[in-house]
Amino acid sequence: MTTELAPVSVVIPCFRCAETLERAVASVAAQTWRPSELVLVDDRSGDATLALLRDIQSRYGDWVKVLELPVNVGAAGARNAGWQVASQTYIAFLDADDAWHPRKIEVQLAYMQAHSDVALCGHLCRQLTPDAGQTPWWPVDLGNGAQTLSLTDMLMRHAFVTPSVMLKRDITMRFAEGVRYMEDQRLWLDIASAPLPSVRLMVELVAVYKPVYGAAGLSADMWHMERAELANYRYFHGGGKISYWSMRLLQVYSMAKYVRRLIIVHLLRRN
């Protein structure tokens, strides 16, 4: 483990997450390249979450910053608030119910520092069950390298989950506040359409403890997520980034994927 802090600010939006937050924070503290700061943003939880954030801060000292938002603004606004106070060159996002592989910062930051033109970098995730217990960290295989992602790539599929993302702090775009579904996808598309270089590292560096869809939380509300994705396509058409017919084709493709997800979830629940 290096004794030198990495030039990375980590932002975790927190909303009623006392049951899982300790695991997420511990995974940040255990990085082989430890980030310079951790920003915990309480999104007006109204329960024991804020007290836990203060307790974590008392244990870790100045390494942890705690922001208390006066009103609930959703994950997008909470991430933006943490981004605003971040002091480091790079920002990395983690959700309170997920956890990073110990080498996540080491691998991802090394790539971004070696490729200084890259503005946005994500990577693969490993799906674990909520009751997985102690995370069984796996060997990291860097043999598959990285994929450069075009705007078309990003429009056709969700390139990566938010807890996998590291980006440059000085990017001017932000998460769309007031949008509570697929706001992360909109930001990635904004960056790719700028156009700023975006890549996906073909290595699993985060453990995600909930299914991408069909589970509790925001991911369960599949119809709201589908509507938000369709709205994202309208947003980019309205901004002149994609043609009318491209928008329509993407919407048809998106609806086909949505129907497929419904069928999968239905079959899983039957079993």
C-alpha cells in the first residue's frame, strides 16, 4: 500500500443508508492507493444516517468531509454538491450500498494519468447478492485493456455503473438535478457528445450488491427508468446531438430491451 495519497476525491451520496454505508467507506479506506478525501453527502435522510456520517468523520478525521443538505435533492443533486466541494484533480463516485475492489483507485487512476486526454473512465462490475457477507475480493486481470467509447456506443447501451466512474473534476457538465432516474446516463452522454474522450476498462473493480433492475430501490422502478431513458434521447435530439430518426430508432430499441427485462424479472420471480 502506498503511503502517498492519490489526487482523487470520492463522493458518496447518502440517503437512509446506515445499514450499508460502513462497508462502502471501509472499501475506500482500504484502497492500495488511498484517495486524498472522502466526501459524504447526507441528502436530508431524516433518520440515523447523519449521525453515522458524523461518527465516521470522528473516526477518520479530516480525511472525511460531511455535507448536510437542507432539503432532499436526489442522488444527482447530492453528487453535484459533493463535486462542488471536492478539492482533487479527479472525482470518483461510489454508492452507499456498493463497495470497491482494493485496487480500484490504483488501476483506474494509473490509467487516467497515463492517458491525460481521457475525461471519463468507467469499468466493469461484479454482481453480488445483498447477503454476500465479507466481500470475496478476486484477482484483478488487466489483460483485456480498455475500450474507447463513442457517443453511439454510449447511446446504445449503459456503458458502466456510476460506482465505477472516475472523471476529471474540471469538467463543466454536471448531473441533471431534479432528474431522479437515468441522470447518470445523461451526464455520460453529455461528456461523450462534447466530445470528450471516454473509456471503459475491461476489468471488474466494484462489487454491486443489488441487481441492475428488478430489485428494491430506484432500480426496481423499471418503468420510471425506461421513461427517463426515452426522455434522454429526446433531450439529445432537442440539443441537436442526434437526428430525429436516430432518436426514434433508439427509443424502439430501448423499449425492446425494456420488454425483455420485464420478461426476465417475471421468470425470475416465478422461480
